Amino acid sequence: MIVFKDKSLKIRWINLGIVYQLEGNVSKEEALKIVESLH
């Protein structure tokens, strides 16, 4: 789940029972890089 709200970003990525969560002021471009790095 990816939520953009008020320039803040919350990414929750569940893989093999592991939850990665990142919160903060991140641009969409940076967020896409983060998501791609999790694949």
C-alpha cells in the first residue's frame, strides 16, 4: 500500500512475513526508487 498525503509518504511492503515501513517527507520519484529497490 502506498499513500501520498500532504507530501508525506507511508510505504508498507509485506514480503515473506516481513513488514517494511517508511514514513517521512519523500518525493514521488524517491518513493518509486524505494519501491523498485524492494522488488
